[in-house]
Amino acid sequence: MPSASSAVSDSGRPVPSSLWRDSDFRRLWVGQTASQLGEHTGLVVLPLFAVLTLNASATQLGVLRAVGQAPILLLALFVGAWVDRWRTRTVMVLTDVGRTLALGAAAVAGLFGLLGLPALFVIAFAIGALSVFFDVAYQASLVRLVRRDQLVRGNSALEGSRSAAQIGGPALGGALVSLLSAPIAAAAGALFFALSFLSIRRIRRVESAPERPERPSWVWRRIHEGLRFVARDTALRTVCLASAAFQFSFAAVMTVYLLFLPRELHLSGTAVGLALAATGPGALLGSVLAARLPNRFGYGPVLVAVAAAALGDGVFLCVPALHGSSAVTVPALLAVSFVFGVGGQLVNVAVMAVRQTVTPDGMQGRAAATITFVGMGLSPLGSLFGGFLAEEWGLRTSLLATAAGMLLSPVVMALSPLARLGRTLPAAQNASLTAGRSKAHESGSRPSGDVE
């Protein structure tokens, strides 16, 4: 790894020692922030439009959310193999164009009274598919843009922007749906995607195209390499299992939650948006702490702060007990979301830095996609499960059961080697060895000393 004084980009230009002095990193950060704002606005606008305007049932809402999450399960592995062979800037720019058009089409259809459930399903799937491309690409882009010793700070900044989007997106979406209309809210989301496009396309640093073997491997072989790499690494395997447990339960929770707030607690669209947005300030604080705690305590204590994630998940168990006026329930919901955001973000930033460090550059896209596939691939099933429970058990009981399921994730993390990491990130030779395995696999040979 190059020293701070000698680091250069792929184009031969020096990489600034401070991320915020690097104009290209700032452009990536602005673009990713705008993209996340558009995505989080859409995540609230489309379900609220279905519930408040189209009177969607619990099952229909579960299907709508599942359709938007299905691309993770269907496309993530293919996207990872594809992104590793292309420049990430190109991928992000094209996906921003596509999402701008999709959400813009929703705004136009809504203005003309054509935004029914079938149209919502199509738009939700399109935005979900394009978001899979963008999310895999921006994670791989950071590794190609900054030095590895800057990954924690870079991830902290990007996760902080995602936290800001969690603040602004749901609040803005809920307020616009409540005060104006769903088409106006969708148009606002489209503008955010357009801003992301304008910022990311201005990145000047030339990103070298990933090396391609003389004999291109089949996509299934490349997918298999990504799956094998993650499966053989104890830390990454644990991340997958913990993420899968959390995302399934969280998807079920959110399906019930989006019905519980307006129908059981009788909250307006604005109040629902504020309740959801409160996760953002907590996650923002978690991002700041995650950038500083490793330097002081090492990664072990940060990941042992999985106890904070357990607390954040556990506070959702209090939500089904809420009754009464919005003057009582809204502050309680804000507190729940804030605690949930702090704990979750502490783990997110540290785990992402671990994943990026142990992964060779040519495997970044596939590793990110594999973890996304395993971790979030169960989200559509979780959404359907949440809708089913809401219909059969009622909203309060279903919310209690699904919230309890989220506690499986911190348990898995706490019992894993991740909780015992020392003060430094895993050794870089692990990634080098895996890179050698991958190249040997492509050439049909086997590296000497390969220990399974």
C-alpha cells in the first residue's frame, strides 16, 4: 500500500492526503448524497401513495415493496460480475439517467391520473434494479478513488450522506405527499437523481478499466468466484449471515410499520415521514462515531458495539405498545428511530471497511454484490411475510413478532470472530492470496500452497 506522501491515482495524479481536498471525492460524495435522497424519497412516496390514495391492502403493500426489492435477489450477482469489468463512473451515470426517467414517468402518470398499482409495480421494479447497479458501483468506486488507509474516512463520509438522506428523504417525501401530491413528491425524487448524474459525470480522475483476461471467463464463473471468495472468508461469511437475518426481519417490520403508523396510530403523511426520518440523525451520529472510535479503541470494541445495534433493534419492541395522540406517539417514535440509527450505523461503517480491505480490487464489485445478494436478497420475502402476518395476526402482534426477529442479527455478530478483531484491519495478504486464487482459476492452474 502506498504511503500517504507517495499515493497516486490510476491516471498518475497525486491523491490529496485529505479526502475533502480531493475534488473528485467531493463530486462522488455529492452525487451519492443526491442519489440516496432520491432513493429514500421514492421509498416513502410510492408506498404512501398506495396506502393513502389507492387504499392498498396489507398484502398489496407487501407485494409492492417486494417488487421494488426483488432486483436485489434477481440481479445482484450478475451486476457484481459486470461492474468488475467496467468503469464505475460510467455505471453510476447511466443508472442515474434511468432512475430520473423512471421517477419522472411516475410524476407525469400521477398528474394525469394514470398512476395505479400496476404502474407502481413497474416503476418500483425499475428503480430497484437501477439502484442495485448504482449501489454496487459506488462501493467499488470508492476503493478505486482513494487509498486503502482512507477507506474508513471515505465510508464514514458516504454513510453520513446516506444518513442525511434518511433524514431528508422520508421527511420530504411524506410532507410533499401530505401537503401537495404524490406526483410532486416523485418529481422531487427525479430531480435528486438528475443532480447525482450532474455531479458524478464531472469526476475528472481517469479510472483505469479493470484488467480482463485474454480468454474472458463466463459470467457464471465470475459469479462463482465471488461466491467462493466470500464463503471462504470467515469475516465476510459472518457479515452475510447477520445481514440476511436482519434484512429479512427489517423488511417485514417496515411493511407492517408503514401500515401501523397511518392506520393504527392515525398519523398523517407528514408525521409518518418525520418518524421514518428520525433514523437519519441517529445514523449521522453513528457515522461520526464510527470514524473516530477505531483510532481510539480499535475495531474490536467498535464491532462489539453491536450491543448498540441490539439496543437499536430492541427498541422497536416498544412500538406496538404505543397508543394515544400524536403528541405522545410521535416523540416516542422519533426516539426509537434515533437509537436504531446510531447502533446500526456504528456496525455498518466498520463492517464495510473490513470488507473492502480484505477484498482485492478486481473482486470488489463481486464481493459487494455477493454480500448484497445474500444479505438483502431475502428482503422481498420479508416484505411478503410482513404483509401476510399483518393480514392474519393484526398490526400490533405482527410488529412485535417481526421486531423480535431483528435481534438475531446482533446475536450472530456478537458470537462471530468479527467481535474479536484487534486494533487494526485484517492483513492485506489475505486479499492478495485470494487474488492469486482467482487468476489461477481463470488460467486453469492451481497456486502452490493453497490451503483450504
